Amino acid sequence: MALSIAIDHQRVPGLPEPHEPFEGVQRIAVLRGGGLGDLVFALPAIAALRAAYPDAEVTLLGSPSHRALLAGRGLVDDVVDLPAVPGVGSPTAEPADDDTVERFFAGQRARGYDLAVQVHGGGRNSNPFLLRLGARHTVGTRTPDAVDLERSMPYVYYQHEVLRALEVVALAGAVAASGGPLLSPSDDERAAALSVLPAAGDGSPLVVVHPGASDPRRRWPASRFAETVAALAADGCRVAVVGGEEDRADAERIVEQARERIAGSRVADPEAIVALAGEVGLTVLLGVLESADVVIGNDSGPRHLAEAVGARTSSVFWYGNVINAAPLGRTDHRVAIAHRTTCPVCGVDISQVGWTAERCQHDDSVVADVTVDEVLANTRELLGRADAAGPAPSA
């Protein structure tokens, strides 16, 4: 007798059964501040809410960069900037005064949210914030010391952020939507990207490199990136090094060192290696990332954006962040993992992270143990160039 198994492609194994959806939901607020990567992690959950409540208006309570990225893409109806309050708004901004904060909440309560969703940390600060919105229903995560919501799940730091957010929205009856790119550049953004990238010429592959990360401990040394870029250029690749203004110096150093390594090569073209850090805006960056045959980067916002637009990625991760933030698949993604468990300066245990432990004061890289050979092998495999030229050229 043949065994028949019904498979629900909307469900993710390991996540709980969704609760019953709430009735009469017309306005939804999603609380997710932080950086670009934090936003990307929440997008599948937002898509699931869209599918569960197709007639509802969805507002993201986020940051100006979130608004710039999502404008006109249909993923949310509105993005509202969070005020700078402890544990929720930007930690680098001047704290908002009481009048500003109260005006924010008065404006949000006036919207009459039916459902407020917290996918911003463990709830110690974000749950009281969420409750002040005055929504009829609330769902989210909570640590043992956080106030409870109408429906909540335990916050355990070591869980993938995408799956955590999906588990949260399951509390509101939402389940994972189908796969595919989460973000798509417009035709204008694609055209703008092509105008700044090295010319394809004979159809040579394009590798985009992002050497930055908001936490300096997650940054692979710039010299390793330069060695990797030189080797890929010797393979015949075009390379664009991207990032924000804060990455400009590293990007220029990487390009300069890579060009020195390939000087005199009859194969590699120094002009096919360009530094774009600080030169293109966030939306054009989407087009650059989508154009790439492979994106190489640390655990960073642009690397997560690359995954969101459907690019293949070759990444450098600290092992703890692999659990929370690395790509879930390996068909189009490779991860070189640093297994360090202590600070390279003071030797303190760095495995206890997140809300449970304070970090030491040192910013030295914890991923420097990852080798160039490993990143090159991963990248060449994704490029279909496993048999390409060997080690990086010497300076």
C-alpha cells in the first residue's frame, strides 16, 4: 500500500503550529529597529503577515534606512522612524526628550492598530514600548524579566533571526510564504548599477565585495580581502568593492593592494577592480548586488541584502553568528567559519553573547583565523571555477 503524505509548502519544519488569526485586523504595526540585516531578517515574517491579513495596512516601526530601502516596493505600506529611546531607537542618536516620545506614541495610538508585532530583541525594552501603541492585540518575544504580551514566545539568544521572527508571527496565525527574492531593484536602480560597475567585456564574472560590518569584531582583515580580490582578478573576474562612507578607506586600500598584486599580469586587468564604497546609495546598491555572480562579505547588512535580492554569497562568519544570521541554504551560499571562543586580546569567553552577557572592550577581529584559501575555494565553487588558477599572486 502506497504511503501518501500531504506536504504543506507554506510550513517550516520545527516551527510550532500557528495560532488562530485574530479577527478584524485592519492595521498592523511591526516593531523592528536596528540595521539593514535586522530588517532583512524580519522580511519573511512581514510577508507572512501580509499573506495572513491581505486586507490589512502594515506599518514598520523602524529607521530612516529602512524607509529608504522599502519605499515603493510594496512590502509595507508605511515606515515610521522610531524615536531614540533606550533599547529601541538608534543607540547612537541623542536620546529623545519626553515630549518627542509622547508625541510619537500619541500619533501611533491615533492610527488605531489592531495588531502590534514585536520582533525587536527579547522584550525588556521593546515590550513596554509595544504596549504603549495601544493595539488591540500584541505578539512577540520575551526574556524572563520582560513584561508579557497577549501572546508571546521565549527569547533564547541562539536561534536564527529569520526563524525567530516567523515563530513570532505564527502567534498571530501567519505562516512562511513561498520562497524567492525578498527584494527586487527597479529598472532604474539596475541601470544605475550597471553605469558604475566595470564593463563586462567578454562576459567575465562579477564579484562584489563588502569588507565592512557594524561590529568591528566581525570584520575579516582588509589584507585578506585584497589577496582574495587579486586572485579572483587573476581568474578573470571583475570586482567591485562596496560599502558606506565608513568603508571607503578599507575599500580603497583593498583595491590598491589587489592591483599591486596583479601588476604585470597578462590575464588580470587592474581597471576591472573598482572601489565603490561611499559612491552609491542604498537603492543603487541593491542593483549592484543583484548584478553580482557572487557577493563576498562579512556578517553585515549588505551581505544580508545580497541574499535578499537573490545573489549567491561567500561569507565570513564567527561561529556564534552562524546560528543566528548565516544563510540557511547551501545551494547558493557558502560560509567560512571562525571557531574562536575567546577574545584574541584578553582571552575572555565570547560565546555568551546577546542580552545575557556584557562584551569586553576589545574590537580586534574574531574571524581573522579564516584563511584566504577557504574563502577563495568557496567563491570559486559558486562561480563554477573550482579548477581556476591556484593561490593569490604575490606582491
